[in-house]
Amino acid sequence: MASSLEGTHQLFYGSFIYSKSLDQLEYLHDAAVAVSSAGKIVAVERECGGKDKALEKISSRLGWGSDATTGFSKEVYETGEGQFFFPGFIDTHLHASQYPNVGIFGKSTLLDWLNTYTFPLEASLSDPAKARKVYSRVIRKTLSHGTTCAAYYATIDVPSTNLLADLCLAAGQRALVGRVCMDQLAPSYYVDESPEASLSATRESIAHIRQINPEGDIIRPVITPRFAPACSAPLLTKLGQLAAEMPGLPIQTHISENKGEIELVKELFPPESTGAKDDSYAAVYDAFGLLTDKTILAHAIHLTESEADLIQQRKAKVSHCPCSNSAITSGAARVRWLLERGIVVGLGTDMSGGYSPSVLEAARLAALVSRHVAMGGDETAKLSVEEVLYLATRGGAEVVGLEDKVGSFEEGMEWDAQLVGLGVLGEDGQVEGQEEEDGNVDVFGWESWEEKVAKWVYNGDDRNTRAVWVKGRLVHERK
Ligand code: GUN
Ligand code: FE
């Protein structure tokens, strides 16, 4: 029995941290996690009493007798001092096509930002060479920051959208890949010719993505109406019908990001024209069958109580994008308020409305923005380190429909993980065993694990992301 399993499993040993609940992290030390060749966590052992004992325990658990060397393919990955395994981050909203513009937004706000910076860049990616360069880079960059799963918007161009899917699959990054639909209120050089053309281009991209990854374990297509103002009623109707025809498919769009945008929606979609229950933004998506339990709504800043009720009833999810909301001055989303209403929330970088490719940065900014909400009068609004890490992992997993697969290290989950390493200082005040300039997180030695994690959240970056795995496959390693 042992021989048939030989060389098929990976073993991870040491410290593991993951979210147990919204406000609680689980800390496992001297623990071991065995991952099958299919990338599944098949055994977790706690308090092993050292690495050798961990190997023995796992081997006997998996029916290999006491011969610890039998079933494991490679060297055991072991955490050193100041290191721990953490679930991979989930970026629930970003525009792969906008990556070249990160940091370039001046003092713009949403609608002028789209016209000035965003549409020209997105249109230029119909050049296949440029698309390859941009998309290759954005995947490498986000993986290096620990993003094991991303919900991407590409552009309206089908070949380059399909290329993004090909590149994600090759790199091993889980992704939702959406071909952007927009047939109005956009410049003539960057707009779908008709609702029919938009729908058939969307179908073409969905077919490609399903063909290259039929199991959908790594990449999945996502229906992507850009946002209501950029879509005609006939287009929204068609996309709602498509969602009903393919009920497994996720949907992603933007909602209630900017006051001018909200006014525009009220003008463009009066309830008498759509049959919506009122003149709210959420009711517009609902009227077209686009508010479902598979819908990812980015921003959701200025929602009314009744919109929150509707979103909760439909079980639609929210992607909170604090970097973008601050950079292009959209507002401060009330995450506590959303959570209290039973709405599932994850984090998004929203590049390049947001300027950073890092979900860790998004977590940090979620904590800061929540403090601004608190300073506005609601003391309960503040999010803790534990809470923002939950949003970055388990919350995000639920937003993209992968809560049964990723976000924690329980048996049966898949190994989407990052090895985090903090800078542990020696007697001489230098980081032990490393170059001095190895990140901003200095560990003096007296910190509790809770404090180390807080230091990581507030000062960590990609230098602390030593290695990244998706479904058991090593997809990034920091040399
Ligand atoms: N609303 C419509 N399009 C976009 C976009 O590309 N980024 C953001 N942040 N909001 C949008
Ligand atoms: Fe966005």
C-alpha cells in the first residue's frame, strides 16, 4: 500500500496560522500538514513533538506504517524562526488590464478617471504583444504578494481576455476571468457595437475558458457587465438571461462607488422603465436578474438600508476596495455595517483605481478606513487585525464561491498557502541569516504571535512572502 503512494505527498511542518472565525485566528505550532498530489490537505497533526515525530504521526495516519520516508515526494517544508504558513490571499476585485496605470490617477474621481486614464489604456490592450506583457506581469506581481486567487476584469477584447486566462492557467493562479461588457456611455474607440455583439463576444470568451480548463479548478469565466451606466437595458437583459442559462457562472460588477455614478443610474434606469422595485442601484441589477448569490459587487459604499436588505436577501457578495475608494475619493465603505446586515465581504485591490497589487495592503487600508468610519461617530466600525485577515482569506473565498476549498488549513481544504517570514533580529540588531534590507517587519524576540501578526499586517510586504502554493503547486518562490 505504501509503495503505491510513494512520492505523492508533500509535508509542511512548523507554524500555521489561519482564521477560525471573523475575529479569531487559529495558531498551530509544532504542527504538520500533509498535502496529496491533487493539492488536498489530507492530514493535519497538532503538537507533534518535533519534525520526526510529525512525519511518523502523519505516516501512520495515512496508512504507511511507521516508515516516515515512504509517501513524501520532496523535502519537508519547515518554518524557521519568525516564519509561518498562512492561507493565500484572495483578491476579489481587480482589473488586470489597468496594471500599467497603478499610481497614475492625479486628483481624479471615478467618471473623469475612467475617461482620462482607464479607457485609453484598456483599449490599447487589443495589441496582443502589449496584452501579453501586461498580463504576464500582473500575474507574477500578484502571486509574489501572496494572491493565490484573483477575480479579474480584462477588457472588451476577446483574444487578449482569453490570453489572460491562458496565462493564469499556465502560472497556476486561480482566477475568475471576465470579458468586460459595455455598450454605452463609453468612447467610440472602446465600446461594444451592440448588445448582441457584446453577448456573443462574452459567449466566445466563456467557451474558451471552459475549453482550456473544463474542471474549472484553476480558472473560471465570469459574466462582467462593467457597471450599470455603461450597459444598455437590452445588454443587461441579455446578460441576466445568460446568467440564468448558465447558473454556475459567477457575475461581477461595480455598485454604488461614487455619488455622480449613483445619480447617473437613477437618470438612466427609472424604475418605470425596468420594473425595478425602486430607483436604487441594487434594484436595477436585481430587475435584470444580475443580483444573485454568485454576484460580486465591488465597492458598495453609499448603499441605503433597503439596498443592503435586498443584497442580503439575494445573497450577493461585496468586494471592499479601501485603496481605490481612498485614492479616487469615492468614500469610506461601512464594512461593519455590511457585516451586521449579514452580507459576505471580501477584499479587493481594484487596481488601478487602487494603486497597490497587494491584498496585505488592502487589509491594512481596510483597517485604516474602518477607523475613519469610526471617527465619523460609529465606534464599533473599527476592524481588528484578525478581522481584516479574515476578509483577505475566508471572506474572499466565500465571495468567489470557493469557501469549501480555500481560506483555511483544515483537512479537506486545498493547499493554497503562503510562507511568511518576518525579520528576526539577532543580538547585534541585524536580521539573522539574511541581508539587512529584508523587509520592514523587525521582530525583537519578545513579541507574542498575535503581535507578530499585527506587525506583519501593518508593515509587511512582498519581501515577507517567501513562497506561494496553489492547490499544492509551488507558484512563487522568493530567491
Ligand atoms: N466603475 C466602472 N468601471 C470601473 C473601473 O474600471 N474601476 C472602478 N474602480 N470603478 C469602475
Ligand atoms: Fe473596479
